[in-house]
Amino acid sequence: FFFDAVVSPGSCFWTSYGARIYNRLQELMRAEYRARGFDEVITPNICSAELFKRSGHYQNYREDMYGFEVEGQEWYLKPMNCPGHCIIFDSRPRSYRELPIRMADFGVLHRNELSGTLSGLTRVRRFQQDDAHIFCREDQIKSEVTAALAFVFNIYELFGFEFSLALSTRPKKALGSVELWQRAEEQLQQALEETGKPWSLKKGDGAFYGPKIDIQLQDALGRGHQCGT
């Protein structure tokens, strides 16, 4: 693979050999998703501003999104798959008996990263990720997060990656009540403690829509790179 800083900064050109490796990795992930009860979905690359206003990305993340106008309407390239997955979930009435519903997506994402922050494949503007979202009841959160962590550990250890774990909690700019955040953070913490692995606390570093467990991979020079969340 290579990059062309003039034609498309931060967007990788995969040659035929790179595409072979990429596709084999994607085949591995597809098989692992199926084995863990995930269903693959496909969502649009371009969505109206109305979707991102509903999700909160418009108010909280718009500066990092690529937007444009068509026929007097505001549109954006999707920076993440979660709003589209929510639309799929909301496309028909659901029963609690269906939960958990696990969706996987290899869709193309674009983020307006500053040119000075771009770095190889670790910080790019156009990328695809083995991305998934789980819709579950509140009493299923811990078990689903525990299973997701086991999934991540299995893949990272398969490739010999060294990594660290951190719990990122409610930031100043956040959606939802403090009580709801506290309940979610408690279940994430319990899942982390059950792994038996060391982890750290990153106060106020969660996403605006929820707390998260951040997983940093170490490169050959010992530098940390944010990957799984």
C-alpha cells in the first residue's frame, strides 16, 4: 500500500498484494463474527444531516465530518456506523425477546482529521474497520461486554499484539443522565475486573454518547495506538 499526499491525504491506496492480505483479514473477521452470533449489515455512505442531528453527532462531532450540500439539503459522509445501525434497529417494532441483536459492518468511513495528525495507517481520513454494535437490555450489558472483550483478546493475541486497557468515563459534554452513565460505567468496570488484566481509569475521556473501554496497541517502537473500543 502507499499514500499520495497530493491526490488524497490520509487515504490509503492498496495494491494487489495489499488487497490480498486485507481480504484475508476480513475473511477471518467475518468467520469470527458469525461464530459469535453477529449478523453483517451494509449501510449508506452518505446520510442527511437530519440523521446526525438525531444521533447527536451533528451537535458534537460536525467539525470532524465531511459535509456538502445537494439540492439545498445538508449531507455528510458517515464518520462511523452507529447511526446507521440504529436506523436498522428502528426499522420495525422490536421485542425484548429478540435481544441481544448484534450487527457487524465493514463499511467505508471518512473523518476530517487535521493534516498534521495523519500518520500511516494509524491515523487516516478514509478507512474501514471491523465495526459492530450490540443492542441489548440493561441487564445484559456486562455479559455482552465480557464476551466482546474476550473476542478482542482472542484476535489481538492471535497476532501477538501487546495492549493495555482503560475505562473512559463521562465527559463534560455528554448525552443522557448522570445516573444512567454511572450504571453503564459500573457494568463496564465489572467486565474489566473479570478479565483479570490490569486496566487504568481515564476520567472524562468517554464518548459524548457513552462510556467506553479503550484498548491501545503497542507498535514495534513501544508507542501506543488507540484501536479497539
